[in-house]
Amino acid sequence: MASSSSQNGIQLLLAAEQEAQHIVNAARNAKQARLKQAKEEAEKEVAAFRAQAEADYQRKVAESSGDSGANVKRLEIETDAKIQHLKTEASRISHDVVSMLRRQVTTVKN
């Protein structure tokens, strides 16, 4: 009977060991599945963040280039106004300049 009970005890230990191994394997598989799920969720969050950052960047670029276009237009208008002012002033004093030059060229000094 002692050998039968020790045989029975060994069988129980082996069964308990197999059950423990199944539990460990199930836990390991669950852990791997959860890590994979966490990785996928993190990749989705990174992709969403990257898309949002890119959209913000594109919006800022569009705003700043719009300002740049407005600045260019403003500078063109200012430049045209200054050119027109210089032409007006040149035409106003050109007669006087020509007269002064004629006087200087034709006057003989000793």
C-alpha cells in the first residue's frame, strides 16, 4: 500500500506540475498578447500625434507664407509709390537742372 500511495503521490505531483506549466504558459501568452496590443495602441497614438503635428505645421506654413505674400504686395506698392514720387520730382526740377548745367558749361572763367 505504501508503494501504491507513493505512486499515487507522484502522479498527483506530476499532474500538479503539468497544470502549473499550463497556467504559466497561459499567463505568458496573455502577457505577449497584451504587449502586442499595447504596441499597436502606441503606434496608433504616435500616428495620430504625427498627423496632428503635420497639420499644425502646414497651417503655420500657410499662414506665414500668406503674410509673406502680403508683405511682398505691400513692398511693391510702396516701391511703385516712391518711383512715381521720384519721377514727379525729377520732371519738376529737370528744367532748372538743365538751365544750371547750360550756365556752367557756357560760362568762361579766367
